[in-house]
Amino acid sequence: MSGEPRFRDLIEELVSKDSLSISAIQRQLEKKGVKEHRLIVTGYLRALRDMGIVEERKVPPSKVYSLISKEEKSETDFYSYIKQEIEDLDVDAEVKLAVAVLLINTLFHRPCFRIELKRLGTSYVESEFVRKVDGSAYIRAINQNKLAISDDEPAFECVTELLSTEVVDLMIRVLSNVVKEVVDVSGLYEKYPQKTLEFNL
């Protein structure tokens, strides 16, 4: 289809002003002289949704779409939250690397890719706690719109048998702080005295 960038720009412009249904978007496009089949409009909107550019909400009996602002994107970006917490850790680069890799390994049950280390504000350094692995089998399973990974992207995993309790504790602290940042847990922990808890896991 010719003029695709302009078509996408028109859709983004429309949904930046108000939340609109597919029918409403189609009507607005026609007023601007752009006639496209409903399925084409729907496909574009779903693609923009998957790319994190527009938000899709159910407002019975329709679905409405609105543009996600840059501020909203940064607030909801997983890597941004984790990056801030890792940067705040008062430890050396090797430990920060181990925390970042262990976190990705644990959450997603796969290796951590170099591009993720960059987004988490860390980089690979020689470490006994982290080793390079073949991550090619995992690349195809990752949504490239969320994380664009080249076929030769280096991947890493923690050498769990060598990990110190410090690294594990720091990873838990990072995740705990992120949860407190994005979920309202006020009143559930401030009033409790600080003490060491022992869990029988």
C-alpha cells in the first residue's frame, strides 16, 4: 500500500487527540480523503498496540484506541525501572552485572542478551559469576517489537553454583523496590520493625 508512513501518521494524530473506536477512526480518515478497508485500519491499530504506541481499551460494545505519551511509555518501561534500581546499588560493576543477568534469567527463564544489559545500564565484564551462552534458540520467541535482537547477539547466564548470597539478596532488593514503585503497597510495610526473617523454603 502506498503512503504507509503518512497513513500511520494520520492514525497517530487522530488518537492523540481523543480515544476513538475503529469506526470513528475510519470516519475521520475518510474526512481527510483516506479510504481504507476496516480490516486494514484494525491491523494498523493492533500493530501500533503491540509496539506500545497506542493503548487499546474495551468500552462496550467497542474497543477504543489512544496514543500513549512518551511520559507514559517511560513510566511503564520494565527496563527503565530496573535500570534505576541497579544504578543505585553501591557495589562494583561485576556485582551489578551478576544482579542484572540473574534477574533476567529468573524472571524470563532464558539467557540475558547484551542489548538488555545496555538497557539496564550495565555492560559485560569478565566475571566468574557470569558466562556467555548460545541464546539463538530464544531469539525467535521474543517479540522483536519489544526487544530487537540480532541473530548474533551475545547472551549470558549466571553460574548459579558460584553465586554469592549477596547477589541474590541484591536482586531481591531490586525487584522489591520496583514492586513498591509500581504497586500501591503503602501501609503494608512501613510500620513493621526492621528484622531479619528466616524462611524455610
